Amino acid sequence: MGEQGAVEIERMVREGLDAFGIGDVGRAVECWQGVLRLDPEHAEAREFLETALSSSRDGTLAPAPEPDPGEDPLSSESLLREARELVRRDELEMALDHLSLVAQLDPGRAEVQGYIEMVRSRLLRRYRDKVGEFRWVPRVVAKPEAIKRYNLAADAGFLLSLLDGATSVDQVLSLSGMDAFQCLRILCRLVDAGIAVVEP
């Protein structure tokens, strides 16, 4: 493939990420399908496409190019490269933190929002699997003195107050006023910390 073809592929990959970042999944799919017509072995486009089509298999991002030795490790390019590597290693929570920082440092980069939405969609599936059925009921199992040691953030403390052992996950989502991703993320962290459990 010539240089012109490579440039066109890069343009289409970025255009797909831009579209995905603003919620235009149809256009994103068109772009990545176009990339695969030009280069059927393009791993990144294939993985993006699988995510956009809600594939049941978690894909991984292709490794990013090696960094420039003189590059600032806190630059948006460096952080984005590290985020892609974290996704490749399936360290999605940390990858999301990196991507959110890139979005703050360089808000004009629409493809970053595309990466964020992809990572969020993978994490959301993971959170849903962890909490089980939304009709199941979360309850607090840690003692109050143990909970104090965690120094929970305000949103986590509020969510914890909703876990009365009678309110289902679905009802907690409604009562919290949070978006589903944020609510399930906090709930899963409470479960991981041994503060709460979710039971049928």
C-alpha cells in the first residue's frame, strides 16, 4: 500500500473515532468498514468496529508507536499512548483515567472522546456482569467502623446510603440520579472493597 493509501486509512480511522465520540455510531461503522476494505488486516479498525457493533468479545487496541525519547511524559500524546497500552493489557479502569486527563488537557481532540466511549462501553459490560441481575439486591456487609477507614468520596457515600438490603440494583440506579456507568462503577468498587455484596 502506498503512502497515499496509508494517509487515507489514518484519516478514516480518526474520522470514525470522531463520529463515535459524538454518538454517530453509524458513521463510525462506515469509516472502519471502509478501512477494512482498503486493508483487511487493519487490527485497530477491526477492534473498533467490533466494539461499535457491541460484539460480545472484548477487543484490544493495537499497540501505539514507540514514544519520542524527548517527549514530555505528561503530554497528551504520551498519556494517550499509555492509555492505549493499558487498554491492550485490559487495564481499563486506569486507561479511562488517562483518557479523561487527555480530554482535559486537549479538549479539541474529538478522537479522544471516541476512545473514552469505547473504554466506557467495555467497562459497563464488565460492571453489569459483576452485579448480576438488576433485580438483585445490594446490601452493606462491612461494619461502620471499617467503612470509615475507606474515607469514601461523597458520591460513594451517597450510593452506600441507598443500599438498605431491600432496594434492587435497578431501583438504586433510579434513586441515585447518576448515569448508569457512574453508579455501577461505584457499586462495583464497593463490592470489590468488601463493603457491599449483591445477592439474588
